[in-house]
Amino acid sequence: MMLEHIKAKISDLPSLQRRVNAWRVRGEEIVFTNGCFDLLHLGHVTYLAEARALGDRLVVGLNADASVSRLKGEHRPIHDMHSRAMMLASMECVDAVVVFEEDTPLLLIEGLLPDILVKGGDYELNQIVGHDVVIQAGGVVKTIAFLDGYSSTKIEARIKGA
């Protein structure tokens, strides 16, 4: 039964657009962030909880496997797209997960027009994909500081014994 609740959070863009519109009718603010989330760790958990606290609903755009490989190298992802989507959807702070095939979430951002676009603190405003779209639509862009000492790359290196 619980598994169905988790699976229900994962959707395609048209289905998610309907859900987001229903949330908006209720006056809820939509927060959007994205990433590969290949090796889920405490830094991710903290980041997603802080992102969710900025609004009423958190939507996570998840890079598809081919996109992760193009961005991170042919040895990635370590966890397949379905596993990564299920892990994210199982988190209480995540309201929806949508997978995208492109290297950036621009089409998702244009399709959802979130009220708040969030990225990690290592990004400058002009580096955040879709910042102009969100701002032009009346939304805001925010960054969240990373939790020091946590990164998928560092975890991968430790696993390999580097």
C-alpha cells in the first residue's frame, strides 16, 4: 500500500502540470529543484528538506540515466532512474518527481513555471538554468548552501578506495 503512495509521486510532465495546477488553485506555492541524485546522501536530504521549507510543494526534476551519463561520465549513474526516482519519492519533503531526458530541466521549468526555483549555493544566478523564465513569470530564484563534506563524487571515490 505504501509503495503505491510513493509511485504516485512520480509522473510525466502533462500529469504533473495538472497536479501543479490543482495545488495552485488551493493557493499553494510550488518549489522546483533538479539534479541527478545518484548517490543519495545527507547533503541531498538536507538540501531537499530546506527547499521544501521555502514553499508548500516540492517538485524534483530528475535527470534520466542517459542524461546523467552525459553529465557525469559513462560510469554513472550508479543507481538507475527508477531506483533514484523511488528513493526521492519516498522522502516526505518531496511531493512530486518528474524525469527529464535533456541535459537541463529548462523544458520542465517552462512547463511548470514554479513560484520558487532552487539550486545549490555553488551556483550564481546567471548559471541557474531557467532563472530568467521563473523571474519573468513573477517567481523567485533561491540558492541553498551545501552541507560541507558531502558529495556523490567523494562517496564514489571512497567506494573505489581512492
